[in-house]
Amino acid sequence: GNLRVVDGVVFRAADPAEADPAAPLADLVARITESHVMKHVHALTAFRTRHSTSAEYTQAAEYCEGALRQAHCDVERQSFDVEGKPSFNIVASRAGQGPTPGLVVIGAHLDSVNHENPGGDAPGADDNASGAATVVAIAEALAETAFEHEIRFVLFGGEEQGLFGSRHFVTLLDAEERARFSGALNLDMVASKNTTNPTVLLEGHEVSRSLVEDLLGLAATYTKLEVQVSFNPFASDHVPFIR
């Protein structure tokens, strides 16, 4: 009943009735504050650019790797080429403690680009230091918490040139990992304000409907933001996972 259509995309606003009055994750959510995320945003935007094949991208990656190791993650790089030049993903893993752990990915692209001047400055605060900083902040908030499932915090490279990093990540998943894959949450432009009121857009596909619906309920519980849902996935690192 809360449906509307904008440019052919169906949106559904969150219903307050979907909120969980028990709010069992409140303590964890409270650990991720504005100042916590902004600390990482400021660090990442201090680099002139985070173009996927630049020296500054590597320096920004080293900053994130240090923070992720401090959050008790095992950290490695996945190397690939972007338009003939080397780049890489950062993959920070926390093992699951359950008897048959699934695999959950929480990711964001670390790279930035200046579309008007490819060699120019690209601090990329919104797109996508905001998302990468949030992934690091989530890992830090969960550092002392044990989970049933394996979590991989992934910072993708090459997103701006054509989803190179996320496509590479998905390609490397073997049969065992695909069999226990439980879902991916991609954070792109967390700080973007596309509407008059602050709004969260949960974008997925029919294959991920149950995850989107779960997130809708969580958003109703833990935020006061308007929440919208779209099942028309477009041009970000969740698309290779959906495919």
C-alpha cells in the first residue's frame, strides 16, 4: 500500500509498523556515530585522488587496511588490471563461529574519479569516501562481536571504470563459497542527498528481495529517515553479485 512509481521505478516507503520494538542491535548501532564515520571520510579525502590506478589509491588503501587489521580482520588484496594498469580490492575477513557458517559481504568502492578532468583532483567525499568509511566503521563496531557467519568487508577498486573490482571478486568465489553465500550489502554514496528530506534508498533485485525487506525493517527500527526500496539495480558494485 506504500507504493509509488518514479520514472518507471517502484518505490515503497518504510512503514513504522515494521520497526522492531525490542531493538536488539541498538548497542551495536550506537557505536557508529557521525564523528566515527567522518574521521575516516576526512582521512580518505585528504588524498588528492583515489583513482584506481594511482599511488594515492594505494595510500588510501593502506590507511583502510590498518584500521581493518585493528578491527581484528584478516586482510588481503585481490589484484586485477583496470584499463591495462594494476589495481586491487581490499578483502578483510572475520571467520564465522557457527557450525555451518554462511558468507556475508559488506562492501563499498574505495576509488574516486574526476569525470570532467580524468587527471584532476578527485577527493570523492560523497562518491565514495562516505561508503568506504562506513564499511570500515562497521568493521570497527563489530570488532569484539562473534557471529555465526563469515563476514568479508570488501573495499572495491575500479568501480568508476566499470565495476572491475566487484566483478573480479565474484569471479574468484569458488563453488564452496557460492554454496554458502548469504548476501551482499553494498554502500555507495551514503552521504548523497537526492531528495528534499534525508532518505535511504535500498536498491536490490527480486533475487535479493528477502534481504531488502529485512533491511527495510531494520531501517524503520534504527533510523528516523524516509526509506525507499527499488528493485531496479543500476551501475554499482551490487550488480555483479545480483548477476
